[in-house]
Amino acid sequence: MEIGDFKLDIISDGTLRLDGGAMFGIVPKVIWEKVAKPDEKNRILIGLNCLLIRTPTDNILVDTGIGEKWSEKELSIYAISHPPTILSSLEKVGLKAEDITIVINTHLHFDHAGGNTRFNSKGEIVPTFPNARYFVQYSEYKHACSPHERDRASYLSENWLILSEEGQLFFTQEREEIIPGITVFRIPGHNLDTQLVKITQGNTTVIFLADIIPTTMHLPIAWVMGYDLYPVELMEQKKLLLSQAISQNWICIFEHDAKIPAGRIINNGKQYQVKEVKF
């Protein structure tokens, strides 16, 4: 998709499976299984959709997927499916890891920042994108370095420590423009400090929704995840975002939807629906 001077691509890091009950929180299984069929372990299919933005000055990657630093046991637990990987997806559009100049992490959970780093031929953890500046909310970084019991399992320091040591980690606060036309802004709900990414060129706006609205199935206001730390606040944030998305005709990217990664949201008077947009 081309908007103004920017070229956008959905870049996949494959898929994984997570517990359906965790993905839909208080929504009963007899309801959510109608839209997300679980496997024999009650897991549903989750996409790992990242966003590549090519501008006249930068190649920007929004989130990096789950990465490849996983044991056989972990691959089985999460049913992580590669290919594609973030790097093989970039290859398909003619880019190498060295070509990425900016990485924006919406937050540092392992399924969003796992591809930040990789193992080299010696088994050492190194930055996946050696020429990139990595941007994350400072408050999110501080929490990731000292998480509480509720979300400790979601943070793996191997995904950012080497970036700090190599001087590649940069911090944002609340709302900041990364480059002209690309802005990040903090939205609490999933955790305190997720940052969404808004791309604007002319009359077109694209919004990367991260875990605030992870799939098209999470459009109903009360459909929030068990992983969400502040569900009531998240519901209020969803109302505001959905209102803006509809009134301003935003193109929305759903990071974890394995079937519909992008679309425009409409309200038929009874429920929210998505008109798919192809990239």
C-alpha cells in the first residue's frame, strides 16, 4: 500500500497459539468459540503481523514478532510456526536486516519484541537489526526491567539488554513524532505503557493497534483479554479509538489477527464490523 511518500507492507513473523480463555477473558467459551475455533488444548490461532514502513529516508519496522530464540519445549507450548519469519518476510520485499533503520516496539512483551534480537553463529545474542534505532516508551522499559508477578512471564530481558549495551535503544514519552508523518502515543489498558503507532499522509491515516485491539474479534467493547492488566480502562480507551477510527476512516492494523490483518471499521448500528483492506 502506498500513501503519500510512504510504502506500507504487512510483515509476518508466522503464527502461534494461545489459550482461548486467556485471549477472551470473561467472555464464555460457548460464545467465543463461534468466532475462534480452539484446538484440542483450547488454544486459538494468533497472527504475528508487523508493519514495514518505507519512507524516502528510513525503513521502519513496527514490532518484531516472537523471534527465533526458542527451545523445542517452548515451540511446542506456544505452537510457534515458522516460516515465515520476520527476516524471510523482509527478504520477500527486497530488504535485509541491515536495511532497517528504525524499529518501534509498541511494548516489550515477548510476542512483540522477540525479534529484536537473535542468536549469531556463535550462539551469542545480538541485535537483529544492527543499523536500527529501537524506540520504546521509557516507562514501559523501566517496568520491563522490574516487572511484577502478574506479568513477569511476558518480559524476557534478552530481547532488549544488548540493545541498551550497543546504544541502539531510544526512549519515547507519552506522545512523540518519530519522523514527520509517524507518531507514537501511549495508551493504557493492556498494560500501563503500550504505545500505538499512527501514520498520516495527506487524508489517509493508518493506525497500528498492537494489543489494545489485537484482532477483529476483539472489537466488541467488553471483549478484552485475560492478559489485559486494566480491563475497565481499556474498555474506555477502545470506545475512544473506535469512535475516531470510524469518523476519520482510519485503516486499522490488527497485530494478532491471523485472517484479517487490516481493515476499516464500520458500525451498522448494532455492532462493529471490519471491511478488509488488502496490503
